[in-house]
Amino acid sequence: MLLSKLTAEIIRRNTKKYDDMRIAKQTPPAGVSVEVYDYLPDGDSMHKLNVYRPKEVSGKLPVIVNIHGGAWVYGDKDLNKYYCMYLASKGFLVMGMSYRLMTAVTLKEQVQDVFASMCFLADNAERLGADTENVMLSGDSAGGHLASLAACIMRSPELAAVYGVKVPALSVKCLVMSHPVGQVHSVMLDKHLRPSRAGGAVQRIFDGILFGKERKKHEVYAHAAFTEYSAELTLPPTLLIGCERDVYVRHSQLLSRLFEDMVGEGRCPRFVFDYVPAAEETRKLRHVYNIVHYEWRESMRVNDLSLEFFRESMKWDGAE
């Protein structure tokens, strides 16, 4: 557990250094307002969320719920701020939350924070101008894992009970994942998309991060990987965003196979995998490029694609 805490601290320090340098060179998208709310009244600084809207636009807007990445140990509601502002500038209400980070909490408490923020959104939809009948659930990297897990929990009373969450009155019309890490019990995958035999030490570290000291005894351990929590469930239309140079590209490739099977089984009405091979790049694209460099032409292409996917998915009438 000590090694897990040390690893989490190294990830936080190194990632923040890179992010600070990057953000200092970027210009935020124009024409967007940002309001901050406490989604739980307990004084915890991580129980806050941002609501983004295009300025001078009134009335209800379709909603994008964005769950940031950061290896489950890093980030807050402002990590994806410019990305969220870009989406909002296109005519959407976007909500991005902070959630408590590991190793101070485990996966269960992190998911509870995500759902508490979505319940706040649903309960305050009228004053926020949120169209709760048209919601896109999105996330990148570890946030992609949390987004897909949230989508499944919303369709399974059993999963909701395991995680101890209240399901909000939101109609999720599509799921968008950018470079997600879905198989948390197999963070390192080999070229055959199977758990890597050489990744045992890395896996033990991440198990400690997500589940604590006695990881296999944790109540959500058996409901934490995509293949576990999605079993037999029907998911909404799903867009998966990936690229060949992504350090976790094998997770995207595995998820692509799984979703194609789900489409064939009638458990997902539509699936699109936007994958950029290295040979077709106009610049070197790496992990969550479309989130951290929203201003790149390549990022705007795929982010606009996600918005069009959402617009098309609003016609889907799948049951929650």
C-alpha cells in the first residue's frame, strides 16, 4: 500500500508539472460562462462542480457530463476546463466535477462522488437550464472507465446497490470515451490483448490504488472491470476515441472488440471507433490528445465528431 501511495504522489507531481506548462501556453475558448457549485454541502473542496454554458443563450440545453482522467489519483473539476468550454461553445451545457482522489478513497467512494454530482445536476436542472432528457456521458483515460461504469450502474439496480449510489433522473443518450482504461484488473495488456505476464508488479500497485490493502476482499473488486460490470447489460450508442501512439491503446482495441460483439448481440444500438493510426497522423497524437490540446485541428475534428454523435443519438429511445 505504501508503494501505491508513493506511485500516486509521483503521478500527481509529474502530471501537474506538464499540465501547468501546457495550460500557460493555451487560450481558453471564448463565449462561455462558468459557474461553480457545491454538489455536497460538507465543505470538502473536492465536492464542487463547474457548469459551462454558451453566453447569452437562455433556456434548456442538451447536457454533457464530463468525468476527467488522471489515473484515479490526479485532477479536479478544472483539469478539462478548456475542453469543456470548447464543447459548451457549440451550444451545450457541460458539467465537470471534482471527485475525491485515490489513495484517500477507493473506487467505491470515487463513484459515489460522481453520482452525487449527477444527482445535483438532475435535482437543479430547472435553474441550471439542463435538458435532462438528452445527456451525453463522457470521460477520458481513468475518467473513461468511470464514465462507462456510471453508464452501466444507471442500467443496473444491482450495481447501484453494490456501489451504494442513487441513480439520478438523467436520460443518457450516448457514451463517449477518449482513450479509456477499462480493464482495471489488467492495466498492462500484451499484443494479444490479454493480461501481460510481465505486468504483475504494476498491477499490484494499481490494485492498491483502486481498492486498498486487501484489494480482492473489497466489495466492488469483482464489479470494477468493464467486462464485469457490463455483462448482460444494454448500453447506449457509444463512441470510442483512440490513437496508435496512446500508451493504453490496447485497452481501446480490446474495448472496440467487446463493443462490436455487443452490437452483434443487440446490446448496443450503435458503436463507432475513431482510431488514428500513426501512419495517418498529421502530428504525433498521444494519450488524450483531444482533451489536453482541444485547440489542435485534429482534436477539433474528433471533438466535433463526438458532438455530432450526440446529436444523432438524441433520436435513440433506449430505456434507462
